[in-house]
Amino acid sequence: MEDNLSNIQILHKMKLSASSLCLPSILLLAASSTAQVHYFPNGSPWNQQANTGPDAVVPGWYYNLGITGLRIELVENAPKTMVVRYVFPGSPADGKIAVGESIVGVSGASFIEAHENGYGESVFGARGPVGEFAVALEAAQSTAGGGNLSVRVDAGGAVRDEVLVIGQEYGAFSPTFPENCPKSELILQELLDFLVVEQKPNGSWGNPVNDLYANLALLAAGEGLQHDLALKNGLAFLASTTSTTDSSSLPNWKYMTAAIVLSEYYLLTGEAWVLPELTEVRDFLMAGQYTMHSQVDPNAQVTHPGTFPDDYLDSHGGWGHNPGFEGYGPIGMLTGQGALALSLMKRCGLEISREHHDFAYAFLARGTGQNGYVWYKDVVAGPTNWADQGRTSASALANRLAPYPQTRYRRRAFHHLAMIQQHPESFPDTHGSPQLGMGLAAAASSFKAQCFRSLMDANRWWFALAQCGDKTYYYQPNRDNAMYGSDSRVSASAVTAFMFSIPRGSLVISGRL
């Protein structure tokens, strides 16, 4: 521990004692883990904007630098700098750092490593100025930091150090965060309150991923009358918008959410009204699972000729965006959720076809590489690929909670968990919906303490920097650069609240076996 502290002192020239800074080794991990965002010559993702919500005032999708109030862009020709693109009024940085200036260091020293750009395993994580800033931000909030963050600013060649008064209301994350961590607990309470306010009149939070994590966080936390009412409204929305038939667009995402949330609620409360609702969800999912060639939409041969199934096993047993086979057919993320949903519903006492359940497990097995990584469909990637942990995590959960005695399910689960533990860097970068993958990865890894610790430690920078000064969390740009918009505070806040509720052990998917 002393060696790690010395490294941090060298890195940032901080004169902090090991007794007053409670997390030196984890801070070092945050700095040395490998944040580069995948940006393009056409301006993406920086030129994407939110139409409404608290980020509508920001002229683009930029990195949030924690509670400082700063939003920054990474640029190719200055890889050891962060260009300031927005400063929130009334924030610690307001009046001290201006738009257009560059941040070139922290804590009295210039940044050491250059950031990188691109999508792939070599650049995942937070190497460079973003990671180094996260270390300094946490240290400044610690007991020894005094609540002051020194930021080195370059204004057209004139370099100065500005001290931002960020305070110590939150402190720093504990070495075991989010467990036994006052900062995590305070953030969790703030995020739950925010979710109550942001719930729509119909009981939803805007989409199936938000509904999944907002409901699960409220259920796991079990805090207060307002939170309970929001949960009841969320459950009512899921129950009222699901049935045995559904002609809406991309319904499988909604039904996966309903199956998981309603099952967890029933397993925690035993309320009888849930079972008929779950039965409808089960019947819809079972009817929509692709198991027969007659379920193939003939138009798929025209619209997606390269993915049209060419034999019986191709995509067999999986779920896609819609029932049966349309477009490019069943995918790993939805099939992992489907296998998990059937496992949870069987725990609730519903009858589940073992044959069809194993069809889903077989799909996931066909898509699992020799290293435990789950690819997009039911074929394997390269033997050493690991870029996206969301699908791997969904499969890990489904196999870990399989309601059958055979050992093969748990073997597969821990094969997946070993992969996640070995490569936690892509945690915020899951394809399609990073928030969905983040929550699944945190839940799955909670079944193996070392895996959970590896995931949290390697991504401590994300938890430090995604926090905003208005008691919300922010969806940071990433390598997939998908789904940024007006609800980005809701989506990031919901998944963070869920992850910070995991230590309570309230839910089956996060360890309550």
C-alpha cells in the first residue's frame, strides 16, 4: 500500500499520507487502467446534442468531469489536453475556467499519458488525461485533499493553476465501494430521489433499459413511501403494457424487462397478483422464441440476405428484437436475457419448458468463445476477443441462476465471470446500450467477489467522473457512442443506483440465491 501511495505522489506530486487517503491502491488502478472515446472526422460524437433535459444547454456530447461542472472534448492534435466546451453556471469551475481553454494537468503537474482514439481492446479504459483527472478529483475530496482541486489551464499558451473548491460532502469512494462506502450510500439516496421525480405519469422512465434499472434499484433499496409509490407505478406500467400478444415495434426488450422486474418483485414479496402478469409475459416470450423455420419472415432474405438462416441450428433457440426471425434475427444480448427471464420465472413457480430453456442455453453456448466471451450472435468471435462484456454478463447470469442440477450451467457461468474479471476495461462500452451491459456486468460479477472488485476498481474513474453537481449521473461518451439524448441523466442514474444497491443483497440477480 505504501508503494502504491508513493506512485500516486509521484504521478500528481501530492503530499498525502496513507492514513488520510483511504484508497491509494484503487486510485492508482484508476489512473493506470486502460478515457479514450471513439471520435470521427465528421465531429461525432462531440456534435451530438440533447434536445431537452439538463444537458440541452451543452453544445455537444462531451465528457463530464465529475462535480467540477466541466465538460471537455478530446482532440487528436493535443493528446495530453482536454479542451473545455462547457462550464455549468454556479459550478466550482464557473468563473475560473472558460470555454475554449485547455486543461493540461492537475495537482500542480501536467498530464503524463496521452489519450488514444478508436474502438477496440487496446484502447478501452481511461488511460491519459481523463483517468489522471479522475484520480486527482477523488484525492481532492478525501480527508487529506481539503476539498480543493488544483487544475492546470492553458489559455492560448499562458498556463496557470486554478483551484476549484469542490468540497468534501461526498468524500472519496471506499476501497470496497459500493459496499461499506458512505459516498456510495449518499449517491444512491440522491439517485433514488431523482428517479422518483423523473418517472413519467404512466409509470415508465422512457424505455425498457431505464425501466429495468429504475425499478430494480427502487426494489432493492426499499427506501421510503415515495420510493415505494414510484415502484408500484413502475410495476403497474410493465403489467399494463404486456400481454400474450403484442404488435408493437421491438417488443422483446420490453418483455425481458417485465419478466426480470416482475419476477424479482414476486420473489421478494410473494404478492399473488404478479403471477398472472408473469404468465402472460412467459407465454409471449415462449411463442416468440425462434425454434422453427416457419417463424422466419420471408422478407429477411431480401432485407438481410447475409443473416438469413441456412440450417436448423442457425439462430435456433434465440430471441431477436421481434418474435421469431426477422431482420438479422436472434442476438446474444436478448437471448441471454431470455434465458435469465425463464430461470427467474421458474423460481416463481411458473411452468417452463426445459427443452426450450435449453435451446436458449445452447444458443449462448454456440456463441461463447474458448475464453468465455459471448459474441453478437450464436457464432464465436476470435479465440482471444473480449471487447463487449454485456452479452457475456447476460449469459453468466442466466447460467448461474439456471434452475437445473447439472453442473454445466455453473461451469459456463464461472467461465464467463473469469473473462469479465480478466478484462473489466470495456465495462462502460457495451454495444447498443452501454447502460444495459454495465448493470448486467455488475450483477453477474456480484456472484464472485474478486470479479466484482476487479470490475469496480478498473472503472472507478467512471463513477468519479459521471457524477454531476446536481445529484445525478451522466451518460459519458464511449466507443459505441449509442443512444445519447434527453434521457441520458435518467439512464446513467438508474443503472448507477442499481449497481450501488447490489451490496444490499435484496435481489436474486445480484446474489440472493
